[in-house]
Amino acid sequence: MEHYTMNLTLKVWRQKNKKDKGSFETYTVSDISSEMSFLEMFDVLNERMVHEGKEPIAFDHDCREGICGMCSMYINGRPHGPWEGTTTCQLHMRAFKDGDTIVVEPWRANAFPVIKDLVVDRSAFDRIIQAGGYISVNTGNAVDANATPIEKNKADTSFAAAACIGCGACVAACKNSSALLFLSAKVSHLALLPQGGPERKTRVVDMIAQMDKEGFGSCTSTGACEAVCPKEIPITNIARLNAEYGHAGLTSDK
Amino acid sequence: MKWSELFTSSVGKKFVMGLTGVFLILFLIVHVGLNACIWAMDGGQMFNLAANFMGSTVVMRILEIGLFATIILHIVQAYVLELQNRRKRSIGYQVPMGNKGSKWYSRYMGWLGTLILFFLIVHIRNFWVPSRWLEMPEVTYPPGVTVHDLFGLMKDTFTNIWLVLLYLLGCVSLAFHLMHGFQSAFRSLGVYNNRYIHLINGIGIGFSIIVPLAFAMMPISMYLNWVQ
Amino acid sequence: MFKSNIPDGSLDKKWEDYKGHVKLVNPANKRSLEVIIIGTGLAGASAAASLGEMGYKVKAFCFQDSPRRAHSIAAQGGINAAKNYQNDGDSTFRLFYDTIKGGDYRSRESNVYRLAAVSASIIDQCVAQGVPFAREYGGLLSNRSFGGVQVQRTFYAAGQTGQQLLIGAYQALERQVALGTVEMFTRHEMLEIVIIDGKTRGIIARNLVTGELERHFGHAVLLASGGYGNVFYLSTNAMGSNVTAAWKAHKQGAYFGNPCFTQIHPTCIPVTGDHQSKLTLMSESLRNDGRIWVPKEKNDPRKPGEIPEAERDYYLERRYPAFGNLVPRDVASRAAKERCDAGYGVGTSKQAVYLDFATAIERYGKTECRKHGIDNPTAEDIRHHGVEVVKEKYGNLFDMYAKITGEDPYTTPMRIYPAVHYTMGGLWVDYELMTTIPGLYAMGEANFSDHGANRLGASALMQGLADGYFVIPYTIGNYLADEIRTKAIPTSHAAFEAAEKIVSERLSQLKNINGTQSPESFHKRLGKIMWDKCGMARNEAGLKEAIEEIRALKAEFWRDVRITGNIAEFNPELDKAGRVADFIELGELMCQDALMRRESCGGHFREEMQTEDGEAKRDDANFSFVAAWEYKSDSNWELHKEQLEFEVAHPSQRSYK
């Protein structure tokens, strides 16, 4: 793999705090190695800004290996940048070339208010999980793990849905700011397993009610969520959620 | 869960869109099938008789009311959803996502639907209103059935090139509306097995090309005098 | 308070007996007892959920924006449990024995036995919660093998086991939040513990969004704040992983156990340059199928594919025929360093070795072709099917490798090199996981207890969940049973006032330095000192130098650090500065500990102490103890020794040959 260095222009959203109006600022960075990760390029810029006595750009990040779901930049018109199936922290600078201008914005959705610069508040996701994204089993109540065999295909599909990292890219990409891919991943994960059976109906109904309350939009199946999901969670999960919801609605006892 | 929630929550609204959409798809099949009778090359006899049948029984009248109700529900719900969804992002992006991840026609369903709505108003004024509410020429076929001469009305109507073009625009809008709507309706109704999804996607693409194409050929056939 | 409190009785009966006689708290009293938990990784989240379920009033804190982001989420390979589902001779005793031996006889027998004993329940609990472990076609759970053992006892979910387990614990935690038993504080960092009359009674936390300081009362405080591998700057830890909570406790009187015991993981993606901010692990599970080699020729310029079989040195298979590529981590790391130092390294930096899957792809390919009934398969058929199998097992890891390096690991071998991964050391705790401060507990990676001088793969997840689900719910009752008459202390108490004052003064002090260098740059320099002199190999001269250098760095930090922004706002620079200041102090203690321990054991390799063929040489006569350091004053610690008694697993030379 050939490595190269590049000079770039960055247009980054700066916003002091929740109440501030915010605006774009332009920065230039030079001698960026193609081997750097996108966030390491931001580190370089921030280091320089501290040196100059300016306030560095705030952005969320933690594990930097694509699994914690904390990083969240909307880069050149796409959540997590140009690479498919990739989080911002795993995006590397070889995705860009010398002289490029890169526009970086925070996730935009009323349900995800900006805290500072590129940092947004995604606590709505936690509240959606609180509404029912779990199996109610207290510690110590479990039977032997092999007591219930589970069809491999179902277990695998369930795992693929459970791979969701809760980053919110689906919401950021959706023209309606819908969180349905996130919800459907959780609903599918649990509905596909026999353990999730007892709470199947209440789970989906309660989680949808919470999603609506949090101010997310509704799904219109454009597929943008699936396209930007760093864990490539398929939109079929949304269909499964719809089926679960319909089933719950039609067979409800109340 | 209350009944109302099943149709008013964010997912419930999609049920309504999906159900009405599927009903309208079924209607399109009937409509295109019936209209295809113009190509029977019998001076419009088969077409006129078929059209007459569609308005002749109580059942058909009830279905007709149902159809209008469905269309109105589909339209109203769509606008409500669109407006609500737009309010979920007060500050937009500097660089829009564009086609990175979704098809333009999936994002512009509202506009496509609006175009279809305009077309529909003209279309209903052209054919349904005269046939149902106004005086119009009649023809008599053996053994003595007298029916409205809708075939003749079509021929008259489609001598106007602007109307033909308007109809073509309507058909193109319909094609793209269906391209998204067909598979989306089934997703909203909860079809998730991959084998059915593949089937539905295939049928959906075929349907959204063939049906609007067939509709488009009707004014063209009339205008170019391919049918007598 | 420095008593291990190990129950009497034979090893296999201790925990059962303890549970049978431990004090209980009745349900009504639990409702008025408050417990604070710092950190929401596997240990913290599972403890918060379990204690909430039991009825305690729990407050949980994490510095991330959601408890689901804790770094447990990044664990890849799997979790051990003595289930013996594979019928390959596994048992509680064998897991116990492997762990003690793997830890090079520097851990406490009773704790490790308890860990092995509860391991099976963890899997049951997780499956019940809906953790989608990998399964066989028959629908039963699948297992794989990890380093340092000869059975298959590792349960996994592709290369995302930590994620799935954490999501399970997180969901259980959020359920309790919904029920109101747990109150969750995200984007909060603990900056001080509050001690009243000798007992831990609360914390001072900073709201990282507003910058405000908050006082929280608790009858007990549980630290589950993870390890301190980030003291090396470059590690597989998350950027935010830090020692601050544990360090504050240490400075208030909690002893720090075995600080120098650091795990260097053998298979990580090599460093590419100065810009590097962290290192990425390639799961140990890859060593199930990958073979590690270097060219037999020094500085061989050829591409890996051009080097014929006969000219490759599969040095692990050569040196350790019994365990081969699956030797424990410390052994594999040192062997890689040895080859690279000797000039056989590969890649541009020459600081890497190959991890090659060609053999596995061919083996799996052949099996699959047989399964699919393909007679006389072509090489292409075999490769195609083999790649499919490897993709299913390790696909996400291969993708990650490709993204970072730009190379395709299916066609060219991975380049890997050891990196800091885990810290076996941590706050010293007794059998009940209580530190030397009454009412202050430490769980998971934050404590020192179970892994001795080297942790076996897939055991960190096991320990975190064992502590949180199955140990602390029992042991905390033994303490809280005596606290039922203690009313909640108002946070206007003088002790809270004083603690908050310490914190706010320290923050202003940091902010007011107004120097020229960023906290990040100090962190980098600290990391370099630590890696060079207290890393994979240590010696007396180097450690002494390191201590001097760290002291100088500390002085420079407090003179010249620059923190932009203000205290009363969202300010990552300020957060970082506080953490780096603590890392610098910890770094010195680690070097002190490494200097004191004049033996080689597990991950701690003193160059002066090695056998003729370069293996670690332990000194049981002089160092069979846990080093528990008491903080006295700046750069001044007192060593306390907890002698290790081995009644069952008698120490022997650790051999994987």
C-alpha cells in the first residue's frame, strides 16, 4: 500500500454550547499522513489549536476501534464519512486526497441536541432501551445455558441485529430523523430468541411509544439508515419490527 | 395497546400508508386490465361494456366509495407524515446526503405523490365526472345494451397533445412512486422473510414499469390513431 | 484493614460456606441503603443491575455518554466458563488451576477458585438475558480455545463477545433504571471519595457537560472503573480509560496491589507513526487458526508470499511444541519481541511478525469441500470454501485489519506486534472485594485479585461478570447489614464540603497553570518512558532512570500544562489533564513496584532474572507475595506484603514446552 501525505481544508461546525447558535469555521491542516485515522487528523488539528491558545474542537470518541459507538461525525454529507460499514474512528485518511475540502457537521436531529461543537446528546437511545429493550431476568434465575437449543440461523440473525453499537448514524442519515433501525435491531435481537418471547408484545409497543415521545420521525423506508450503518444492520429488521408491532396490536388482550 | 394506537403511532401511520397503498395497487391492476380492452380493435365495444359493468352494481358503487376514501386517506396521511417528519430536524445539513444511501424517488415520494394528485384531478374531471354526473354520448350494442361511449370520449380527449403529455407525466410519476411504494408497502406491513422480500422486490419493479407503461400507451395509442 | 479475610475450610468449600453464613439484609432495609457504583462496564453494570434487583438504592456513574460505551464493549474473543460442554475434561478445578498457573502463581487461590466456581452461572445468566452466543447447527452453544489451556471452554459471539455481554448487562441495568432502583449519571466523572469516621460515605463527581461539582452520598462505594493500561499512552484501551477514580481512592488510603503487573497482548496491529493515538487488538482467538512466523533470514526483503515454507520460522511451534501458537500472552509477546530484537522482524518498521491463515484456510476448505460433496476439488474450490469459514469466524476482525492497514488479510498474512492491553494490578481487595478503606470496594479490572502476574485470554470478561453478578451481591450484604441504622448523611456534612473543596482547588490549580503544552503531549511523553523502561522487559537501571524522568515530567506538567476553555463547561481538555496528572503519579509507583520485584513472573520480566533459554525466572522464596502499596505522601509509598499461600496448586516452573 502506497502511503502519501496531504494538505486539507476543513469546514467544521463550532457551537459553544446547547444555546449558542453555532457556525462553520474553516481550518487548514498540512502533512496529514494517509495512514492516520480521521480522528488522529483531528488530534493533530486540536494539538495545534491548544498550542495557539485556541479552544480545540470537541468531538465524541472513545474506543477508536469501531465498537463503542461514541464517535459521531457527519463527514462530507454522510454519517461516519465515505467508507461503507465503518465508524468515523475507523475511517482512515487514505479515503481523501491532497487538496480536498472536508465538511464536518454534528448529527442533526431534534432528538439529538448539540452539546458542544460536534458532540450531541444521544440519551434518548438509553430511554428507548429503558422502555423495554431487555429481557426481564433477575440475576441467579437462569436455567442451564444449553437447556434451550436455538436454531443456528436464528441465533446468527439475532446476533447480527445485536451488533448495533447505538451510534445514531441511522437517525443522522434518515431524512425523517427516524430511529427505527436502532429500535428494530433491538426488537429483532430479542424477538428472534426464545428467551425474548414472554415480553415480545409489550416490548415493541412500549419502545415505539417511547421513540415517538422522544421526537424521532417515522420511517419512510428510504434505506439511508441501512446504507450508513457502520455495522451494516439490514433494513429487514424494520420489516420484522413492523410485523411484531402489528402482531402485538392485533392480538393484544386489552 | 389501544386500537387507535395501532393506526396513529409512528409505525401505525405506516400501516395505514401500506394498507391503502396495497389497495390502490390492486385497483391499478383492475384499472389497467379494464382499459387494455381499448386494444381489442372492436371500435371500443369491449371497453365500453366493461366500463359500464364497473359502474353498474351496488357492490361496485360501494367499492368506488371505498376507493375514494382510500385515496383521500392515503393522501392526507402522507401529507401529515411528511410535515411531521420535516419538523424533526430544525437545523439541516450543509452538505446534504443526496443519493448516498437512498434513491431520489424514495426521498421525493411526497412530490411524486403531489404530481400524481394533480394528474388525478384532471383525470377524474376528464372521465369519471362526465360518466358519473354529466350527460354524455351513448352507444348501443347488440342485443340492445345502451352504455356511455367512454371510448369515444377517450379518443376526443387524447387529440390534445398537451393532455397526452400531462398523462405521460402522470404515468412517469406513478412509475417512480410505485418503484418505492410497492416494496415499501410490504415492508411497512411486516414482510421480513428474505425469500418473500426478493419476490416482492422483483414483482414490484416489474409492476412499476409495466403498469405505468401500459397506461402511458393508452393516450399515445389514441393520439397516434393506433386504435379504431 | 489489611487482612485478606479468606474463609476457613477446604478450597472447594470456602465460597459455599461463606454464602451460607454471610450476614443478610432484609428487603425493607435494602430500600434505605444506598450504593454508589463508578463505571458501567461488565463489572459495574452487572453489579448495578443485580443490586438494583435486590432492592438497594443504586447510583451508577460513567464518564461516557451512555453506560453501553464502557470499554468492556471492545473485548473480542470470548469468555471462559468451566461448563465442560465439549466433554474434553474441563472442570472447575481445571479452570482454577489453569488460571493460577497462567498467572504464574501470583494470585490468591481462594479468589481464583471462587471465580472458576461461578463461571458456569455467568453463561447461564447471559443466555437468559438474550446474549446471542455462537451456536452449533444442533442449536447448542459453541466453544473455542484460548491461550494457555488445552480444553475448549471459551464461549463467544463472533469477535464481539465483550459487546454482546456488555449489552446484556447494560439492558439489565437500564431495566432497573426504568424501575427506579438505579439512578444513572452519564457524562459524570468521580473525582474524590468522601470518608466519614473511617468509612466511605460518598463521592464528589463532576458533571462533564456543565462542569459543576456534585456531592453524592452512599453507604458504600463500588469502584468498577477499569484498568490503567493508558498509562502507556499507546494501548488497546479506549481513549477515555483512566485510573483517576482508583487513584483518588488510593490517595485516600486504599492500597494499590501489584501495580507493575501489566499484560502486553501479543497480537495487535503495529504502530505506524507518531500520529498514532491508540492500538487495535486482533483477538487472541485468531491464534486458534493463525500461525505465527518470521523469515529465517534476517532483514529478508521478500514479500511474505514469496518466502517458501522451508525458509519460515514458526518460532512458537518450534519453542513450545505442546502449546504451539496457543501459549499464554506473556510468553507469546516476549517471543515476538525476542525475534524482532534479533533482527527478524517484518514490515517497514521491522517491529512486527506474521500471523498467517493460509494453512487454516486450506484445512477448512478441504473439510467444507467434503461436506459439500465436491470430489477432487481444485485449489480454487478449497480456497473459496476455506475463506468462507474463516470469514464467518473472524470476519469482523479481518475487516478491521483491512480498514486500518489497507491490506487484505485473506491473501497476505497479518502483521502483528505486542501492545499494552490489560493491567492485572489494581486496588488491593480482600476476599469480599473490599479495599483497605471500609465500605469501598473494587471490582473487575480495577482490582488486583484474580489474574496474578498474567491473565489468560477470555478471563477478563469472566472476572468482571463474576464480581458484578455473583460475588458483590453477597459480600456487600455482609458490610451493609451493619449499616442499617445509618441514616443517609446529608451532603452538607463537613466531610463533603472538604472533599469538594479539594477537588475544586485542584481544578483551578490545573486551569491556572496557563503553560504552553497540551495535556496530550505530556501523556505521550509519559507513555514513551513507561513503554521503553517499564514495558515488556525491565531492568534495574532503566527503572531507576524512569523514576527520575517521571518526577521531572511531573514537575514540568504542573508548571507548563495549558488547559484551554473554562472549568464550568464541557471541557475535554480539563478532563484529560486531570487524568494525565494521575497517570504520571501512577507511572512512578509502577516503576517502584517493578524495581522492588527482583524476579520475573508472568508479564513482569526483569532482564536480570531469566533462565538460560530466556524464560522468566520466578523467585518464590522471596517474592511469593502481593505487593500492596500504601500512599504516604508525594512520591512516597510504603510496601505491605500479603504472603500467598498455595494449599492446592503448588507452584512449579511454568512450562508450555
